[in-house]
Amino acid sequence: MTYDFLKEQDDQWLYEERHFPDGTPYNNYYLWFHVIEDEISHRGQIKLIRRLIKEKATVN
């Protein structure tokens, strides 16, 4: 669903400027950069937790 939506957007869409309620400007490039950055961070956290659980299971 997200992939299909993004496939339909052109590069100009990434740079369309909008404003947060406090007047700070942003664009879709900024928003999607942070979505991807957050996803990568969570994947790293999940990988670490899985490793710790696995290590604990082998110790017991």
C-alpha cells in the first residue's frame, strides 16, 4: 500500500513545501527521511532484543 502510493509520486512531490502549525516549513522528503530513519532504528532494536533473548536462552 505505501509502496504503491510512493510509486505514483514524482520527485517534485518530495519537495512540496508545507508548514507545521507553528509555521516551520517541511516537505515530504523530510518526512519520509524520518520515517525510514525511525524504521531502521526499530529494526536495530529488534535485532538486539532477539540476540539478547537468544543468549539468555543458551545460558539457562
